[in-house]
Amino acid sequence: MTSNQKAETSSILEQLREEIAARREALISTTCDLLAIPTLNPPGQHYRDICDWLDRRLQKSGFQTHLLRATGTPGDSDKYPRWNIIARHEGKQPGQTVHFNSHTDIVTVGEGWTKDPFGGDREGDIIWGRGACDMKGGLAASIIAAEAFIARFPDYHGAIEISGTADEETGGYGGVAWLAEQGWFNPQRVDHVIIPEPLNKDRICLGHRGVWWAEIETKGRIAHGSMPFLGDCAVRHMGAVLEEMEASLFPLLASRTTEMPVVPEQARQSTLNINSIHGGLPVPEAGYTGFPSACVPDKCVITIDRRYLMEEEPDRVRGEIEQMLDKIKSERPGFDWEIRELWQVHPSMTEKDAPVVGAVGRAIEAVMGQPPDFVVSPGTYDQKHIDRIGKLKNCIAYGPGILELAHQPDEWISIKDMMDSAAVMGLTLADLLIPQTGG
Ligand SMILES: [Zn+2]
């Protein structure tokens, strides 16, 4: 960067800071209004209400809006329709399109709250609420950033889009996945995508690890529990699977490291979680006071959640589990198994030299005074659909909020963090949508 460009950047930043500071109260009320709409998912409540709110709000700021229902996607019904909104503001000249995508759904409230999860409780710099950091605070920051930018630089080139989408917390099939299938996310209509998930205001999240969920079932034969030798215990067979996992699979996965900068650092390897285990008689209903009957379990099932790396072959993830089960089968009389795949998402990681990474990185450096950290998320988010379905590789997550607070009781967001992030987002828009005059 030349000294001319540097001076220009700091003058633009100063102007944006002024506009954002003037909108501090609007930022707070936007956040609290969004928090007051309880968009709990599951089951997917109030999607239409939050879209209507965003519709009114963004139309007032000169955006053209589209309300889109993902009819027929998982969970969509007349009682719980999957509504999404895409809003677009056109610049004065043709140019690139920058898109901010936020999910509008929140997870269940859960126990342990000392604040009202929907009341917009506020003290000093902090606003509490379910979804404050994940991710209504990020959505509010992107709205304020766009409004501040448009007010000060109305002659910009290109377009700005803001979307509020459904169902991220349950896979995104009634939200970004569906929109990508309908052609809303593709390189022909959008150039840069920023997802304001709470990855901290000074970090750029390039993508996420892959996921493979599956059920493993071991087979047995039912018999009277007093004569177990007449049956075959599926739970003991599953015991052999768990033993083999401890002896060979877990150490093998832990030894697989990655170039992906996953945070937290313990996730910088392959991992496997045993999500659940069920075998034998079902758990009796609450209140049932009888005794169990004596039976040898004929079936045992575990659900596994395997997270994998860019460096791993997706097919091998399943293959090595099958190999392990075959090995047990060759050694253990009566052992038989079955795998049912539940779902799979490949890893996604945007290149560090992608244009949106460069623009947001320069903006973070100007606002925060130091270059960004590059991170990768241990779990997935909607980037997978933009990458895989939309074929739009120029996509990152960047937004205010502390990742670890997501889904916790007393979730909160800092107003200062939202304002700093809004400055980064505004400066990113300037970088991408104002033609260079300096140099
Ligand atoms: Zn989120």
C-alpha cells in the first residue's frame, strides 16, 4: 500500500467511524428488536416475523427485498414455514456484489439463565439474550455497517446484499442450501460472501472441518437372560467395537494433524464423538414402576460423529471404520455389523489469497491495528452450502462475539465489539466497492 492509499484508507475509516458512532442507539435497538423475536429452532418459530421486521427495516434504508419460503424442505410446514429474506441495495455504477449472510434462527434457551433471554437486558457495554452473539449481534452489525457506508458513500459501484436465512442450527437445508439451489448464491450474481458468525472481531474464519455421522449396529440373538449361552449378546459385541476404538482408532485419529488453523487447537486433528449408545430393552417411560424382563440384547447401536480434515480422503473416513469392523469380525465368533450413514459434509476452506480474505484482512488491520488471525471452525456452518452448492469459493465468516458463548446460558454481545466489527465491514465495502483513486 502506498502512503497515498494509506491516508485515503484512514480518512475513509474516520468517516465510517463517525457514521457508526451516530448510529450507536440504532445498533442497540436493532439488536434488541431482533432478540425479542424468539426464532427458536427446532421447531423453527417466527421466521416470517423476523423476515417482516428485516423487510421493513431494510426497505427504509433503500434495499429491495425478496421474501422466500423454502417450501418442502425438512421441517417446513404451514405451522412452521421456512422463510428467508434477501435484500439488495444497488450502487450508482455496475460493480461487484458483497453479500452479508446471517442465520436468523437460535437454539433452545436451556437452563441456567439469570437474564431474560428475549428481553434485551442491557448493562453498560453488554446486551444479553439467546442469539446475542450467535448471531443476531452480527446481523445487526452488518445492517449498521451497510447503512453507514451507503450514507457516506452513496456513489459507490456494485451492490450490497444482506440476507436473513433459516435453519442454520439444524443444517441450513431450509435456508442457505435451498437458496443456493435456487441460484441466489452463485458467482454470477454474488462476488463476495461474509457470514457474521461470532468468530471474534479480529479473526477471519476460512472454513470448517468435515463431518460424517453414522450409526453402527452390532447384531445378536434374543434369548432368556438366565441362559445367555442360548443367545448372543449384541451389547458385548459393541463392547468389542468400543475396545478396538480405544486401542487403535482413537490413537490413529489423534495422530492425524492438519494445516487447517482450527480453533480451539485441540480440534486441530481428526476427532470422533460417540454421540449415543442404545442396546437391549428400551429405557422405561418415566413413572413406570415395574421391573425389566430377562432378555439377551439382540441389537446395539451407537451413533458416531466423526470430524475430518482437508488432508483426509472423505471415502476413507467410512472405509477405515468398515475395515475395523471387518477385523473384529475375523477375530470374534458371531460378530456381525451394519453401518447406516446419516449425513456427510466435506471440509471447506477458502484460500488465504481469495479477494474477500484480502479485503477483510486489510480492514481488520486498519481498525484493530494488527493483522487478523486466520482460523477454521471445528464445526460446520452455512459456508458449506455456498461452497458446495453455490460453487462460490470467495466466502468467509467474520463477525463480532465470542464463539464459546454460543448456545450457552446468559449469552451476550459487546456493543463495542459490534461497532468495531461494523467498522471492519464498512471498510471492507469501501475496499471492494469504491474505485481506487489513490496510488
Ligand atoms: Zn451461528
